[in-house]
Amino acid sequence: MNTMKKITILFVLIVGGLFSSVNGQSPLSIGQVLQMIEENNKELQGNSQLAVSRKLEAKADNNLPDPSVSYTHQYGNKEGLGIQGELEVTQAFDFPTVYAQRGKLAKTKAANLDYQQAGLRQQILLNAKELCLDLVLLNKQKELLLQRLSNVEKLAGLYATRLSNGDANVLETNKIDLELLNVKTAVRRNAAAIVQKQQALEALNGGGGIPVAGLAYDDLDTLPPFDAIRSDAFALDPSLLALKSEEAVARQALNVNKSQWLPDLSLGYRLNTTTGGERFNGFIAGVSIPLFSNRHHVRKAKAEVIYSGLKYENASTTTEKELYQLYHQATSLKESMTEYSRLLKNKENLSLLYTALNAGEISMIEYFVEVASLYDSLDNYMQLENDFQKAFARLLKFRL
């Protein structure tokens, strides 16, 4: 019988373990959430198709024009003149070097479109990551608020009993009730903020739900040296690379415009027929000299090269300043977090204050002052932690 009991218990444990492994889902990391959004985001999907369309458009600009076919049928008015006909087939084309320059331009535009797509991806994923970081903060604040609500409810019950026994006055009880109302309001606002952030995250996910209950901050290493971050940003940031690529597109467009001063060519075949059966055929060759059609195009292209170069220089200066500001901000936040963490190591302060109040060692006013200061400090630490995570994410956004 004992053996049967052991077998039964072992069977139950195994089955229970199987069900828990099937039904239990480990919480997603922020990286996994970003991966889901990258796969499901409608804006990214739409922009990808737009990039394909524009790449094909750039290639289509380098196609040969359509051939031209014409036939003329002539009737003679005089007797014996008979009927005459003329067939003409022609194909126009640019000078061969123009097609080579346009082909290079199409490749440069394709690279620029890829950088633009990568830049949009970075922007969307950074937005999603900041939403995830805000949800982590809100969930931590939720835990703190629920703890605070529990403490105030205990205090309200204690003072309700004291009031009935004559050990407390109405002013003290009203102050506790007001504090209870304030905490309940903060809990409701926190819940509304969580819903708002989660809906914004789901919108980035193409409308699909994301389990975010177990989101947690990534473990961050120490900040790399600023020079290393700056060097990597200029080498990897798709936003800067897209602007640099725009300058390359403008320079190649200038080469195309310069090559279009070469003459356009046309070749064809002509066949003439008469009623008497005589035929005359031969080849047609033509040259179109671009004396007027390409006027001002080269100057316009040169201006666009200068504009794109200055645009990149301005973006480079702005990026470097932003990186420096973020680096200084992250360093300062890290120092403040260390100082707060050192002072908030003792997690028993709340229970000690409650015990002291219950024992009559401190007044209720002193209790509320100390508790409010402690909760404010905890909330400040959480906000510092969130700001540091965001500054770190923006500083290294090119790694997303």
C-alpha cells in the first residue's frame, strides 16, 4: 500500500510538472518584445514595400525608350502614279555612358532607401523600448502604491478602533482618511497609465497583444568611453548613414546630368514600296544634340550636392552634441542612483515606523512626515532608474 501511494504521488507530480511547463509562460524580455514589434509593425512593413517600389522606379528610369513604328500609305492623283507606301521603324537611345551613370545612380538610391528603412526601424524600436521601460517603472510604482495602500488601510483600521475607544480624535482620523483617498487615487492613475502605455505598445505591434506583466530592466554594464560611443554612432547610426548616402546620391545625380550633355542617338529601318513592285529600303541614323533640354540641370545638381553635404555636417554636429548631453546625463543619473541606493538599503523602515506609531513612540504627524519622505525617496529612486535606462537606450540606439 505504501508503494502504491508513492507511485500515485510520483505520477501526480510528473503530470503537474507537465501541465505547469505547458501552461506556464516565462515573462518576455524587452529584447523579445522589440523582436515581436519588428516583425509585426505595419509602418515598417509598408515602408519596406515602398522601398521596393522606389528601387524599381530608379531602375525603370534607366530603361530604353519604346521603339517607334510608322507606316504611310499614299494614293496618287495622276493616272499611272499608282499607290506608294512607306514603313519606318526607329529606336532612340541615350549615349551608352549615360546608362552606366544611371545604373550607378539606381544602386546609390537603393542603398539610401535601405538606410532610410533602417532609420525608421531604429526610431520605432527606440519608441517601443521607451514604452517598455515606462511599463517597468509603472509596475514598480504599482507595487509600492499597493504596499502604501495596505499600510494606510491598516492605519485607518487602527485609528478607527482608537477613535471608538476615545484614544484618538476626529482630526487624526480625517487626516488618515484623506491620505487613504490620495493613495487610492494614485493607484487608479497608475492603472490607467499602465493601460495607456500597453495600448501604445500594442499599436506598434500591429494591434497584437503583448504579455508585458513580467518586463524588467536590462542589466546595464558601465558606460563605455564617450569616444568609443561617438565613433560607433557615426559608423553605425542609420540616420547619419542615410544622410551621408543622400550626399552620394546627389553626387551621382550630378554625374548623370553631366553625361546628358552627350548627344542622343537613334537608329532605324525604312522601306518604300510602289505599285510597280519597286522597293527602296535602308537604315536611318539620327543625332539629337541637347542644346536646350539640359540647361540649368547641372547647376541644379551642384546646388543639391552642396545642400546635402551641409545637411550631413549639421546633423553630425547635432548628433555629437546630443551624444555628449546624453552621456553627461547618464553619468549624473548613475551617481544619483548610487547615492539613493546607499541610503535606501534598509527595507524595514516602514514597518519600524508603523511599530513606533502603534507603540506611541511617535505622533501621527511625525509618522506621516517620515513615511511621505521615505515614499518620495523610493519614487525618486525609481524615476532616476527609469531616466538612466532611457538615457542609456538613446545613447546606444544604433545597436537596436
